[in-house]
Amino acid sequence: MDSEDDMHDANDVDSYEEDYYSGDAMYSDDDDDAGYEFLHNDSDDSDDVLISRQQKNFTILKEDDIRQRQEDDITRICSVLSVSRDSACMLLRRYNWNVSNVHEAWFANEDKVRKAVGLLDKTTYKPTKARELPCGICFESYLLDKISTAACGHPFCNTCWTAYISTSINDGPGCLTLRCPIPSCGAAVGVDMVNMLTSDEDKTKYQRYLLRSYIEDNRKTKWCPAPGCDCAIEFDLGSGSYDVTCHCSYSFCWNCTEEAHRPVDCETVSKWIMKNSAESENMNWILANSKPCPKCKRPIEKNQGCMHMTCNPPCKYEFCWLCLGQWSDHGERTGGFYACNRYESAKQEGAYDESERRREMAKNSLERYTHYYERWATNQSSRQKALADLHQMQTVHLAKLSEKQCQPETQLKFIIEAWLQIVECRRVLKWTYAYGYYLPEQELAKRQFFEYLQGEAEAGLERLHQCAEKELNTYLNEDGSQDEFNNFRTKLAGLTSVTRNYFENLVRALENGLADVDAHGASSKTSSSKNAAGTSKAKGTKGKGSIRGRTDDSTGWSCDQCTYMNSKNATSCQMCHNSR
Amino acid sequence: MQASRARLFKEYKEVQREKSADPDIQLVCDDSNIFKWTALIKGPSETPYEGGVFQLAFSVPEQYPLQPPQVRFLTKIFHPNVHFKTGEICLDILKNAWSPAWTLQSVCRAIIALMAHPEPDSPLNCDSGNLLRSGDVRGFQSMAKMYTRLAAMPKKG
Ligand SMILES: [Zn+2]
Ligand SMILES: [Zn+2]
Ligand SMILES: [Zn+2]
Ligand SMILES: [Zn+2]
Ligand SMILES: [Zn+2]
Ligand SMILES: [Zn+2]
Ligand SMILES: [Zn+2]
């Protein structure tokens, strides 16, 4: 059993990038980098909880790993049961590649297992004295050297064997349980016969099926569903979150194999996906990536990730892609300074009446779904865009920026980290809209709490995305001063950290079913002195602080460093501790 | 193509030689096409098909015997696993349980066995399948007998 454990260790090394949330993944390489110091101060003890919960509960298997494991399992059965590799292979397949199940069944009743798998004892077969034998398929007689038999001894000529096995291989994975052609016989035809009698092409196909069976028939392994990826994931059953990330960087849910959807559960995801396909025709227009500018009516294309749109000159009207409202109007009404996630408030304001299209939709009672679907889909495409930007950053821009700013690329890691955070947050945010759609309307307190957390997270993400997308551009294209760039570094790293905290809060809250809603409801009404007394749970403090800032944003102040809206009586920023 | 023809020719010679070996089955190869056969089979005794003679049509694919022949009843028969209109037969050995060791002769034997032991759980004829599944054996038998008399027995002139 040693070899299996060794393999886990070997894989641990190169799969560290899986956990965006685990903290240590982000800062694994250069902990002593000055730029990150305040991030460490900033983090509270909840990070430790997350790290322990996020302990890797899966292993990525590349094709070579899979072959090696399969070989090892076969060898193990061979030596314990004293059977051929051919037989070991068939036994393992029969018992879904579970070594201990094979052992158990074999030692409980060897005869029964042999019968079920078609493994005859060679000793039951008496060799013939005849010089020639008739083939059971073509009915011609052949000299013995042209005849082959499985363990049962039924004779078929080699040509017929080849055709028989080849037909079965080309019929599909059923070839792995091929039996002697004599219907009443049942003797297994295994990999030895295949190797002896078929073409190289068929041998390869057979090996392919054997490898697939090793993953697909095993309860603990699944293929990565990303197109073109040959890796498989072994999952430790019964061990928390199902989200796994493959070497190819695709993240998916091991349980339902949809793309990763933490913190939303599989049932909600499958309902949502069904709903989407039922509504897909109605929704096509939403996915269109151009909308008329609400002011000048010229079509404007969304080619950037964040929702803040600016119309072409001379109009230059700034608006929100989601609600087409004026950008500067975005505040408490829409769920936050940068956020636009509240369906109810948008509806009350009559924002939806502006478009005739939407009026039609309302008639069909699709309005509510449309709201959630549009946000879900937009975050999806925004994430795709961010992935592309991240790639561009890694392959082109980072080197360019390094030259321009005379900084080694290792010092620019904060940019990559920002983009990784954006990609991950877009994914989480996207799924929270599916969650929101199914959150019962009558659970008002939960809804409010959810929309509050979602709004906070979304606002943080929009600030981060905008900063990474637009502000960074200025440093790519013109030489800013060293000081300016260092400010930018602090700001982007700060936003990354802030956003990460918001999303951790959101993920945690959804994963425990918004159970903290009562604590939240109470604290948002109590005075600040009570919060300061520190009686409430540590993980809630940030969220509570920001409520005060939010409810009073006419008199609050926006932090220069991270743009966080602080309450008017705060002397330093509650997010990044920058003094006013 | 060559292999299937050779194999069918072997079966043909075997049928000629063993004409009287199985009196319940009479296999005949088409005069001009070795891939087309017909068979006359006798309804098994102690079944509603007793006394009837049923005609089967075989269409043999070029991949024979690696692929099974297509067989259907030309004679109307009331049987849960035979389509009443087309005569298609639902029998595992004619599908995924086919083995190249089967012959046209052994397929006929398997069909006779199916006539004696219907499988009401995979019906091609729902009426007869339902009769059997609901336990109305007598109802099933009288229908089957009637069709045997109407379609599978020589008309008394
Ligand atoms: Zn042969
Ligand atoms: Zn055999
Ligand atoms: Zn993959
Ligand atoms: Zn899932
Ligand atoms: Zn405009
Ligand atoms: Zn908006
Ligand atoms: Zn700040």
C-alpha cells in the first residue's frame, strides 16, 4: 500500500494553486514581500479555519499516474491471489477496480468468483490428440498451429478469433467482458488473447477502454470534464467541499461534474441549469453583447469585464450595463455604491419599465428570472474575459510592465493575484445569483442578509476589477512615476484582500444556509459601542462595520487607498487601516 | 464478404446432408441469393401453436457470422415477442447476445424455444404481453390458437 501514499505526496507539490481561498496558495512563494505585509495584519483567525477546511481532498491523476496505479493494482492481485495478470485484470474490472473487494470475494468463495468472471481452471481442459480441428466459426478444419483457444479449449481459427475480438472492440467497452464464442461456455477472453490476436490499432483501443474503465467504474475517480483534458480526479469521499481544480485549471464539482459552484449546492445548480435551457430562447437577447446607450441610443459594446460602461465620445455617458441606470446613481438603492444586485429595489423604482422588451417579459412573468439570469450570465462572460486577461497578463503584459517600471516580475505578482481573485470571485458571484433565484421570497430576513452580503462582495469585486482592468492600463501605456506605481500596488493589493474577505463572508454565510441572519439583523440596529465591545463573533466584525458606513453614505467618506465607504466618524479606513 | 459466403455455403451443405435430422425445421436457401433464406418451422407441441407451420424469412448481412442475421415471421403469429404486423422478433441472440458460433439452424431452434416460452416482459405485441402479464393465460392461449388456425394451418378444401 506504500506506493499509493507516495503518489499522493508527489501530487501535492504541483496542485497548490487549487485553493484561492486558502490564503497560503496566494502567498506561498514570497511571504516576506513588503507589499503584502498589511494583508497579514489584516487577516483574522477565520483564515485558519478556512485553511484547515480546505485541506486538499482530491488528487489529480495524469494519464501516466493512472496507468501506474492500474499496474500496481493488477500486480497486487496477481501476487495475493496467485493468478495471471490477465485474470487479475478481469477480476479487478468485475469488482470495479476495488482491490479489497476482489480479495474479500475471492477468499469468501473462489469458485463462485471464477464462475462469475469466466475464469476456468486450466486443468479442466484436456488437450486434443487430433492433428486438425474444425473452427467453431467458419467451420473449416485447420492444423493446430492455426487454431487458438481460450482457457475452455473451444477451438477457433486465428482469422476468426481476430475478426471476433475486433468486432467486439469496435462495438465498445463491452469488449472488456468478452467471452468464448460458444454461447453456453462463458470462458473469459482477456487481454492476453487480445494482444496475441489483434491489430495494433485494436490493441490500443482495448487498452484505452481498460484505462477508461479504471476511472469510470471506480467509485472514487472521475475524468476531468474539460474538453481535451486527459486528467482524472480521485476524490476522498465524504470529505467536505466537492469543488476540485484540475491541472488544466478547469474547476468543477466532483459530485455533479458541472463547473465548480461552491457555495451553491448541486441541487440548486441542476435546477438552475434546467431552468436556463427551458428559457434559453427567451434569454438569447440578453446575452447579446451590445445595448443602446441609454442617453444617445447608439449601440455600445461590452468588451470589458466590469459593469461600469462609458459611452463613446462625445456622449461619454457613464452607465451600468446591468440596469442601464446612470453610474453615479448607484448607491444604497441598487445594493451598494458599485453593486447592482437588488431585484426588488430596481423593480420598485420602475427601472425595468424603460425597456419595451422588458415590459413584454414582465407580462410573461419572466421578469424575476430575467433579473437573476442576466446577472448570472454576465458574471459568467465577465469571468471568461478575466481569464483571457489573466492569460494575456501572464504571457505578455507582465514582462512589458516589468521593463517599464524597472521592477522584477516577482515584484509584480500582486497583479496576477488580483486577476486570480477576480476570476474566482466572478465564479462565486455568478452562482450566488442562481442561489438568489431559489431563495424563497417570503424569507425576508434571509433575503435581506443575503443581498447585503452579495452586494458587499459585488461592490468589492467591481472596484477590484475596474482597478485591475482600467488603472493598470495607464501604467502599461505610459511611464507613470515610481511613487504612483507604488500607490497603485498598495491599492490593488488592498482591494484584492478586501474582496477576498467579502467573498469569504459570502461563501461562509451561504454554506451554513444564512443561519447567522439573526445575529446580523440585531447587530445592524445596535449602536457601534456594542460592536466595539467585541461580544459578537470575530468573523462578523467587518461586515457589521461596513453596514454603518453604508447606511449613512451621504456623510461617510471614501477611502483614498481602497475606495471603501467608511462611516463619517471613523478616523481610519475599516478595510485597509489607511488613516483619513 | 468472402468469409460469410463460405460460411453460408457450409451451412447450406450441412442442411442438405442432415435434411431429416431435425424434422421440425426446414431451411431453404434462395435460388439466386445465398444471403436470403426462408425456413418453415413447426409449432411446438403443447403450445397454442401446435399443428401450425410458420414461415420465417432470413436476411443475412455481409459481416455474418460476426453479425447476426435478420429474421422475421412471414406467417401471422400471436406471440408477445413478435410484432403482430411486421413479424419482427425480439430475441436476445438476434441482438447483443449473438455469437458467431450460432447458425441459421440454431437460430430456428431458439425461435421454436421462444414460441414455447414467451418473455412477456419484453413484448413487441403489447396485447398478448398484457394478457400474459395480467395472468390471463386462457385468454392468451385462445387468441394464439385462433391465429394459428387462421394463418398457420393448411386450409381444408
Ligand atoms: Zn475459423
Ligand atoms: Zn469456450
Ligand atoms: Zn482537466
Ligand atoms: Zn455539484
Ligand atoms: Zn451615449
Ligand atoms: Zn445597475
Ligand atoms: Zn481603505
